[in-house]
Amino acid sequence: MTVQENSPTTLNVVSDILSQAPSITACYLLPHPACCLFVSWNGCIVLVYDGFPPPLVQAKTRIENHDTRLHLKEENFGSKWPKTTLGAVLDGADELSPEQFVTLKKICNKYSKQIRDAPVSSENILMRSEIKVATLSIVEYQQRGLERLCKRIDIPLDDSTTNSHDDDDDDDVKKDSINITPFKEEKSRVNSVISEWNDVQAYLPKVNAPGSRFGSYRQDSRGCTCVAFIDSSLPKHLRSLLSEFRDAVDEAFPERYGWLDETSLHCTLRSLDGPTNGVKQTEERKSV
């Protein structure tokens, strides 16, 4: 466990909870096979995963089961479906028209397909777009985009079952499947969220709703959260496609989106704020 500076009580308690035996295993976040690039409420653009893999569900459950020690506020819906916020609408940008939203969807779908169809490495049973999670981080942040942190504790996960991928070893393949494949309930929750944008007329007002503008991700806003940072684990193929995707969005919608620094990109497991502290939530799907 690596500690940066002295950590407040909540961070220490959560690090203790997540470090207890049995060890939580390293795992993989799998970009959603049908729609991994998605426009969420308030127009935020996110990388959506197929669901939390079992080890991350285990971590979330541990935190939830120790709520009598932590006294956390109720979990935001935004951290119940796994995603990474890539960018947000710039302050003062105009609302999207239905035609513009359809164009943005087409760009998302084009690059989602390219990510889904990433080639399989001959040296590894994993697709190159899968993101390895070998560390969980508990942070106190200065900005909710996590581009500026006050304190951070890193918790290494048990990597013994993800380092070996022998196609001829059924036990290894079975372990890999456990570390990758989300439970049916997890997949259903994500599918329910992303299916909303199929009805453009009903969904567009949520996309154009005020709140979660890019400035809010960089303003002074203190809080605590448990996350998996993904920058160091982004496969080269996926990093390249995400860069092309951002360029395509900026070309179609100049000066509309701001993009978070890649070093801050993360998937939130759960906010660690108490009922009376941390970032004020302005809508039910917001999460750090």
C-alpha cells in the first residue's frame, strides 16, 4: 500500500477495509461491446464499460458493508454503472439540436465499433481494448475531475491470476473469465442506461440539461472517492482510438467540449463523502 502524504480518517479506514483478506484480485474493465462511447446526462461524453467485474463488485460491497464505520451518504446512481468521463460541455455552449445530437451519436457509434472490433493479440487471450485494474486508489481531491489531488492511497490488487494467460490451461481461462465477465445484474444496469439515448426526443432534454459543465470539473471542490485510475493501463490501440474520437468530436463541434487530462482518467467505484460534506450533487447520475 502506497501512501502520499498523511491521509484523513476516511481514507485510512477504507484502505484497511479493501486490504483485508481475502485479497481482492486484479481484473479488467471491458468497454461495452455495443456502445462504449456514450453521451450521458448534461452532455458529458463517457467511456462505458460492460459492467463492474466481480472483483470490483467485491470492493464496492466491502465498503457498503462497513458503512457503520464510515457513515457515508447514499451511493450516487452515477457510480452504480461503470464509466470514465472523458469530457464535458464547455461553459456557455449552446444546446444541441436533434440533428446535432444524431451527428454526435454517429461519431460515438463509429468509434465504439472500432474499439469493439479491436484485434485479438496472438500472445494474449485478452482483447487489446480491455483495461487492466491492478490498483485501487482512495483519494481526497481538490477538483472533482481528479486533475488535482490533496492525498492518495494506492492499494495493489492480487495480480497472481491475471499475469498468466495460457490458452491450453482451462483453469487459467476460467480465472480470467471471472476477472473480466460482469454479473448479469451489472450488465443489465448498464444496458438500461445506454438504451435511453435510442429515443432522441425524450433523451435530448437530459443531454441539454444544465449542470456538469467542464468548469465544474476544474473548480475548487473538495471530496473523497474510491477509483481505479486507467491511464497507465490503457492499451495502445484504445488510447489511439480515443484520441481520434476526441479529434472527430472537436472537428464536428468546435469549441463545444473540454477534455480531461489523460492522467486523471478513472472509473469511480464509490464516493466516500459523508452526508454533510463533499461535492453537492445537482442531479442523480453525477459522480466523480
